[in-house]
Amino acid sequence: MSDEYYLELSENPVQFENASSVNNVFFDEANKQVFAVRSGGATGVVVKGPDDKSSVAFRMDDKGEVKCIKFSLGNKILAVQRTTKSVDFMNFIPDYPHLEFSHECKTKNANILGFCWTNWNEIVFVTDQGIEFYQVLPDKRTLKLLKSQSINVNWYMYCPETAVLLLSTTVQGNVLQPFAFKSATVSKMSKFEIELPAVPKPAKLSLSERDIAVATIYDQLYVMYLKHHSRSTNSPGAEVVLYHLPREGTCRKTHVLKLNTTGKFALNVVDNLVVVHHQSSQTSLIYDIKLRELDGALNVHQPVLPARSINPYKIHLTGPAAAPSQAPVPCELYSSSWSVFQPDIIISASEGYLWYLQVKLQPTLNLLQDKGKLMDFLLRRRDCKMVILSVCSQMLTGGDKGNLSVVATVFDKLNQVYKEYLDAEQAYTAAMESGPSRSSTSYKRPVRTQAVIDQSDMYTHVLSDFTEKKGVKHKFIIAVLMEYIRSLNQFQIPVQHYLYELVIKTLVQHNLFYMLHQFLQYHVLSDSKPLACLLLSLESTYPPAHQLSLDMLKRLSTANDEIVEVLLSKQQVLGALRFIRSVGAHDNVSARKFLDAARQTNDTMLFYTIFRFFEQRNMRLRGNPGFNQGEHCEEHVAYFKQVFGENALMKQATA
Amino acid sequence: MLMISPRMASGMQEKQYTPSLLSFFIYNPKFGPREGEEEKKILFYHPIEIEKNEKIRNVGLCEAIVQFTRTFSPTNPAKSLHTQKNRQFFHEAEENYWMVMVVRNPMVEKPNKDGKPPTVEYQEEEIIDSVYGSVLQQCYCMYKLFNGTFSRAFEAGGVELLTQKLEKFFYRYLQTLHLQSCDLLDVFGGISFFPLDKMTYLKIQSFVNRVEESLSLVKYTAFLYNDQLIWSGLEQDDMRILYKYLTTSLFPRHSEPELAGRDSPLRPEVAGNLLHYGRFLTGPANLKDPDAKFRFPRIFVNTEDSYEELHLIVYKVRERVNVMDLNREFCEQLDSLVGPQLTLLASDICEQFNINRRISGPEKEPQFKFIYFNHMNLAEKSTIHMRKTASVSLTSVHPDLMKILGDINCDFARVNEDEEIIVKAMTDYWVVGKKSDQRELYVILNQKNANLIEVNEEVKRLCATQFNNIFFLD
């Protein structure tokens, strides 16, 4: 059962002092910091960041109840909101005055709903009447207004990753106005309306911030709306509606995630998956908006996997109350004290824990039967490599022998991604080589994600083990290897030699030489010198391999020396000589090599012919039939004289 | 059965007779070793009408010749016997099982004046041993393909079963022997491969593998297009004879009616002529027919070791599958699985076929014709032969030239070395034979005034254009 949980809480949570009557806890989504404020700060503020190094502790005067507290980016300036009219600031830059300074919102009668840092020194006040964008001047301990905008605001939401601020406007609150911030500028994006399940009469605020979340999924910004089940519409359960919010252009409703149940939900985004937690059933569902279910402008999605709980989690009790030997206690999952933040944060304020939600891919192997769909799903995940490889292994050697068409589908999906990467890499290299003079656009080196499963991965982790496996029919092994080669070819990816070697090894092992012959005949195994040599080595068991090898060397057209060697080793001295002459390289070959080979045949006439050939060559090249010192042919000249007599030597032409 | 097809030769009154089958018999000396039991040796004798004593005499003669020649060459006894009127071919197909074929030499009948009986001139030298020797061996291979070995039949049911099988098979098979049109290609017994690009080939591989996986009854698959082989799961020797059967017997029988353009060289398949659904060439003609018989011919392969008995299913668009055991359900499954996919593949291949044709350029009569054969993979290519049909294989050159080719081949067979032979034929043709390693190439050039050097250059050019991707010594 334990390998059925596909969601888990991070191993090392951020721990902080749990919320109590004397200790207020705040969370800043931008810096992912937890603030534990004791007694309004007078007895200390402890800030814990995502890693241990970024924790900060300090003290501040208790000037009233803290409503909101956040560091600017890089922990440079601290902003604290205690009233609805003003925000207080404290410098954390070394050598700057540590004294607090305060800033009141500009708009009269406006109440500050909150604030967001958009940079280390830029801050937005969100009031019920609009936004005020300031630059903080820490040395002067003042704020400079950069821009303000009047608009009625019910509530706001900020996405730190994209620096987009979302304001809820109108009476019903369902018209959302996004603003994008970028170094001292603010741009108003086009507003959009969330479709409410029912329009209340009289009009009243109907869209709660609890039902809205903003997150980036596959590098695109989405506004997620948790649309609760309503009796008036006939929908069987609640849904999550995704609105795509592009940088430019209008926001459109693009995806609907069917929850098929009702109740209390919370949303996270992990590894580009939308995770929907359902409190009453204590389970979560995951959705991948790229897994297509239906065509059409609007994609309706069902959960990728069956609902499962988050992996049970145990807490090691610490502190003075806990004995060191005490067993860890199970943590209550889906507790009502949990707060969920985007993209992947779950905080239990009452217990003092901050976890990152994580997706475990291994269990998906058994939960998703459709291997093609599973591959689509896995290829888009971050740490997918080993899981993908184990899917492949399982598919080939597991009890459920995947049928070949499934194998083919999986290979094609893998190679599609592999090919895209290779192309990007190639385009990058080409752009780099053409030099910076031409391209004004700066090319970024393509990132190799884990989804790129290349031939060596496949070979090392899947295919070589698979071919060694006992009890697998060799027919199936060969079919699988051919299927992989077919897929690579289909995507025009050059096949690596070791795959061919594997094919040949397997065929030879099972005496399937005729099959091998046919593959070579149709050039399924591409020509290469190593392959030709491998074939030569098979000659003793399968004589036609000799011919196949020679043909291959010939086609390579860069292997003339090898051809000569092969022929000489077969004592086909004349053939070797004729070949080297036909390619026009006979002026450069070593005479000694040929004479050696001719001597070994014990065929004196052959020796005579070869000897005479080289005498003639010498004559043509140097006007003298004799051999040069460097050619080391003295021994052969002596032999020639001994057999045929001195007079048989070619005479130097005399004028 | 006499097959005499008179052919008009040079003189108006002369009658030319082509070689024909005189008799064909199979015997085993061990079956009647004692005197008076000679008849028991004879397992099959054609023609059947021959009187018993003559049969015994003929068999005895063959036995004696083989025995006699064995004293000179124990491992390699006589293969043929030349006489003025006929030629006899001996083949020990299995241990002690001898097959003998007697072919009457071709002859010319010259009429004499004044009502005298015509003079008959036998052309003893026209017949090439290797050609008819191969035909005889083919007879055995074909028998074995459909019936298994002689000895297995004998073990299973004694002489009675064996003779039954022999009679059943050879009675029909001998009628399909067309001795007058046998030539070099019979010696080679080659396979014509369909040229195909790697990707399409891999797709076919993938298709074949899937079929074999989902239909576990399918043991081996061979894939053919346009009478040319693309893939064989069977071993080479089995494929060789099966290919012979498919291309010279089964396919022509099924396509004879649609054969119109017989005279254009090498199977010009019309591109649009593809069937868009499959059908069975063996077994049920129509699956929908409730009375359809699901009987497929049995074939025997790998007789050397595993001795497998299979059923032969030939399924067209352009494909064939071999299986173990069958019923209606299986056929329907096969039909539904293979049919649609195959139609798709066929269009891929067809495209390739058209590309090949375009590359080969406009179909003008080339200066040369050739036969190529590779002993290693049995690949064979001929621009001399027309489409093979059930009845005859037509050649586009004069029989004299074919005879020269056969002679050159015999010369090549004698030695192991690479060699080249150039012959100037009587009729202004040049004939060139080349042997390089295991490959043989025969070229017929029609260049009246060419000299030896020019012919040599021409052949070199041909090799460079047609065979540039193989290692062929010049």
C-alpha cells in the first residue's frame, strides 16, 4: 500500500514556534518566510526561510497588533502593517539607520488591505480604493510615490513569481483586475470576469479570495477558480476553472478540472500539476492540463490518477517535553489548521511546520495502466528519468508483457522529446558557430531536462539488461530492439553503434544469421567501420559476413586501407592490388606489404607478378625499377633473384 | 505426356524441337536388393505406361552407372549421362534415394524429298548440365516443402505411403516443368528483393513483429511486394523454394487473368492497381461465406534440424504469413488485424516503388542487359527475363546467348577464384561474365563495332552505376 501514495510532504520541514495567544505567525509567499512574532515583536521576531541560512531573529517595539509583516527581496527592508492607515519600515541594510519610519497611505479615507514587495525597494500598498506604488528610499527614510491607481478593491492576491497583482473589484467581486510590476513600472493588464455559478440578488460580494489562487503552470500564469457545486446548475460536483492570464492579450477561460465531488478544497501546484486537496475525504487529486482528453477550445480534465491521501507523515517530537527515545507520532493530515499557499506550500500553524508538497512518481507506474498516457504524464515531470526508465524495464520484462504496439508508442514518445532536444542543441551550436555578428537574438543553450532519455540511457538502464534476461523469447527481444531502432529512425536520430552491436549480439546468440543478413541488406544497421569489423569477426561462424563487411567498407569510401588489409589477410594479393589501383591509390601503397603477402602464398608466379608490378611502378615514378632504401624490400629482391635469377630483374631503361 | 512444341527455325520446312521430358523416376536400391525383387526399388516412375521390365532395366542402368563412376570418385559419382538422343540426370536426394530425370535433346527435323522420312538431327550440346541438374534438385525441394522428406514418409507409413505421396505430388508437378525454358536462373534459384528505403523497411519489420506477437499461431512471416521479397522470417533455403513456389506457381495462378502487358520487362505493376482490402490466396476465398473451408496447404521447413510442419497462409495485398494451426476465428482475426494495416503499408511501399521507377529514368531500351546473382543472399536481378508466369519464363534474348551464359557459369563453377570472361557471340553481341567473391554478373552488350577494350570499359561503367554500393572487384 505504501507505494500507492503519490503525494508526500517534504522530508525536512521548516519548523517554527507554533501559533498561540502570545505568538502570531505570518507567512510571506514572496520570500517563503515564516514570521513568528512574539508579543507584537517585543519579545522577539523569528523569521525562518526555506533554508536554514536565511533565518533571522530580531526584536522590535510593540506598537500594536501586527497585521502583516514582510521583508523586501533579499531581506533588505522590513515592512510591518499595524493599522489600516500606515505601514512601518525598518532598514536591515548594514550601516543604515535602524530606526523605524512610517508611511501613511496617500488616499484619504482609504483603508490599507495589505502590501506587497515587488523588488528590494519597491512596494505596493493595496487599499480598498486602489493601489499606491512606492519606492522606498532607506537612506532618507522616506517613500517616493511612483504611481497610483484608483479602483474599488474587495480583496487582492499577489503572485510573486510573475509580480502580478490581482484585484477583486465590483460589488460581486468577480471582476478581476490584474497589474504587472516590473522595475519601477506598473502596467495594467486587461481585466476579466469570473463566471459565477449563480448571480445573487441583490448583488453582494460573491467571490471569495479563498476560492481563487494564482500560479504559473508550464510557464504560463493561471488564475484558478474553485467553483463550488451549486444546486441550480446540474453539475455533479465542484470544479476548478483555469483562466489563462497572458502577458499581453485577454484572459481566457481555458481549462476545467472536474472534481466529481463536493466539499472543502484547497489547491496547490506542484511540478506543473494542479493538486486539489479534499478535506472531508482526506484525499488529493492531481491534474495535468497538458494531458488532453477532448478537443475543443476548452479542455475538460479528469484526475490523472485515482484519489489518494498524502503519504502519512510522522512528527519527531522535540523540545523539553519529548524524550529522545520517544517514537515519532503520526501527523494529522488535512487538518483544519492547515493553510495552503501557492505554489506548493502547506503550513500547519498550530504545530509549527511548513512543508513543501512533493509528487512521487514511482507509484504512478501501477496506478496508470495506459502506458502511453503514463509516458505523456511522466515526460512532463521534473525528476522523471529513472521512473521513465523503470517503466520501460517493467513494460519489457514485467509480468504483463507489454504488447509491441505499446512498446512502439512509448519509444516514439521518448524519442520525440529526445529529438526536440537534439534539434535545439543543434540550432544552438549552429547559431554559436555563425558568430555573434549575425544573430542579434541571444541564443540560450537548451536545457537538458530529465525527460530527455537518450540512447545511452536506454541502453544502460533498459535494453542491455533486457537482452540478458532469461526466459524472454528472443523473438520478442529482437522485435523490441528493432522497434527502438525504427523509432529512432522515424525521428531521424542517428543510431549509436552499441545498439547495433546489441542487435547483432542477440541475433548471433540465437543463430539468426539470415535475419542479420537481411537487416544489413536493407541498411537497417547503418554502415560504420566498427560495424564492418564486428562483421569480419563473425566470418568464422557465418561466412557471408565477410562479403557484408567488405561491401560496407566499400560504401564508407574512407576505408580503402582496411579493404586492402582484409584482402591481403585472405591471401587475395592480386585482388587487393587491383582494388587499390581502381581507387587510384596504388602509387602510395607499401610495396613490402604486398610482397610479404605474395611470399606467404608460396605461389612464385604470383610473387613474380606482384614484384614486376612494383618494379614498373618504381620505373614510372622514379625512372628506376629498383626499390628505395626506405621501402625495406631488400629481402624480397634477394628472393626474386634467387628464384628467377638476376637477369629477370627489370632493366633500367637506357636512352 | 509429351511436350513437343514445334518452333519455326531458319528454313521454312525445318522443324525444331525443344528439349522435353522423357522420363522421371525415383528409386531406392535398398528396397529391392535381391534378384527378382528389382521392382520394389522403384518408388515412382513417369510415364506410368512404361512396361515393367523396361522400368527395371532403366533403373538398373542408372544404378550401374552411378556405382561404376563411384569407383573413380567415391564422394562425387556421376551427375549426368550424355547420349545422342537424350541426357540423364542423377540426384541422390536423400541417402539411397535417387531421382533420375531423362531429357530428350533438342532436335531439328529436316524433311527429305520424295516422301522419304525426315532426317532428325539431335543437338546434343545444347543442353547444359548445371541447368537441368538444378531443375532436378528443385523437384526434390518442392516435394520436400509440401511433403517433408522421403525418409520421414517411409518411417511413418512405409513404402506404401511414400509412393502414394510421390505419385500424388509428381503427377501434377511434372506437368508444370517447362524444360524448354529452363536457363541460368534455374541454376541460381535466386530471390528477387524489393529495393526499399530503411524507414519503410523498418515499418514493415514493426508490422510483422506485431502480427506475430498478437497472433501467436503465426510462426514465421514472409513479406513480399510485387513478387519481390522484402522480409523472410524463414531460413534462406526454405525461403528459396517457397519463393519459387509463390512466384512461379501461386501468384501467377491468381493474377493470370489480370495479366495484360506481358511483354514489358520485369513486372510493371500499375500503381493504382492495389487492392485496398486483403484476401487469402490459400484457404478461404471469402471469409463471409459460411461454408468456407479453412484448410491451408501444409509445408515443411527446417527439415535439417527441428523439422517443422506448418500451414501456409498467403494473404494478399502483398503479403504472406505462415502459421501453425487455423480455424475460422483465426482467419477473421488475421483479416481484421492485417488487412487495414497492410493497406496502409502498401501505399507506403507503392510510393517507394514509384520513386524507384523515377530514379531508374525513362524506360528506354538500354545498351545492355544483365543477370546478377549473389550466392550469399541469393539475391538475383535480371533485365533479360520478362515476367515469370505459371507457364513459361520468357527471355528477351536469343537462346544462343542464354546458352553462352550457361557455359560461362559452368566455367565459373569449376574454379574458386575471381575471374572474368568476355565472349564475342556470332550475332554481333558481346557477352561478359564476371565473378567476384560470391557474386556473378553476366552482361549482354549489343554494340556491333565495339572492340574488347570498349566492351571492358562499358562493363566497368555498368558496375559503377548499378553496383556502386557493393564490393565488386573490377
